[in-house]
Amino acid sequence: KRRAMDAAELRKLAEEREARHRAAGGAGPGAGTGARNAVSGGGGARTAAAAAKPRAVSARVPMLFRAHRSIRMAHSLGFFICIFALILLPFPWVTRTKILLGFMFLLGAWLARSGGAFVHGWLPALLVEGSAPSPADIEAHDKSLFTPEFTSVALNEEWEVLLENLAFGCTYGKRNCLTNQMYSGPLSLGKICSLVWGKLKEGVIRC
């Protein structure tokens, strides 16, 4: 019961953050909400087309931010692996081992596109939400950056999901001494690292 309350509180905090982002004119993770409401309102094909314009990527539903937690975690792991592979590119010994780089990119893409259930089975209990995603969930979710369509919108979406997953992990997926500060205002890598480092300097490992 306590776990369910924590999850509900975190969802509420995330929704408040998205609302602030939309009010500021951003196209963040909640940008697709207006499109869904306009379509469900029965405004016809013209209304649906107009509502879909804010999202530059073709209509892929549901949005990645609405996917199962384990699917989002798999996306973030895949995204991180691909970034790490790109960082290794300048090193001569890596370019001589093209098989390694190819494997890393393929692994990252597989995790993001199809690894939700696999990641769910390996996540610590504190970071697990609900039951494992079904094959239908995995097939239907927004593949975002990991499609032939490489767009800045998809890249930003992956980055936002990565930050949200990092914040979720640092707060252990529940309300604690970090949660209010972490989820007040927009998330950034600097903010997350600063808050965590501040607690570590105080000698707080788990709160």
C-alpha cells in the first residue's frame, strides 16, 4: 500500500512538472496531451491533423514518456550504451575493433526497441513498477530515437526520459529527503548530480 502511495505521489509530481513545462511554452514530455484530447473530442480528421502538428515526429502512440517504466529504463540503458560507444570512437584501439562498436550499437538499439521485459527482470525491486511489460506493450510503445527517423525531437525525448529515470533511481522511486527538491522545477543532469552529491557530502547514503 505504501509503495502504491509513493508511486501515485511521484506521478503527481511528474504531472505538475509537465504542466509547468507546457505553461512555459515547452514541447516536453507532456506535449502530446493536447493532441490526444483534441482527437478524443470528436473534432474530425482536420482537428486531429491540427492537434498532431506540435509533435514533429510522425504519429507514434503512445509517447515514450507514457510507456511502462521498464520500457523507459530499457530505452535509457540503450541510449547510454550508444552514447558510450560514440565517446569511444576517437580512441585508435576502438576503431580497430569495429566488431565491438557494432555490437554496442546493436545492443543499445535492441534494449531500447525490445528489451523492456528483459530489463524488468534485472531491475532492483525498488525500481520496479507493476508487472513486466507484455509483448504487446513493447511492440506498441514509441521507439523514439531508435527508428530510421533521426530527429532532434526524438533525441530530446530520449534525453528527458533518461533524466527522469535517473531522478527516479536516485530517489529510489519513492518520496524521501530528495524527492521534493528533485521534482520541483525542470530536471537537468547538473541538478540531479548536485542534489545527490550534497547528500553524500552530508554522509547520507539512503534517506
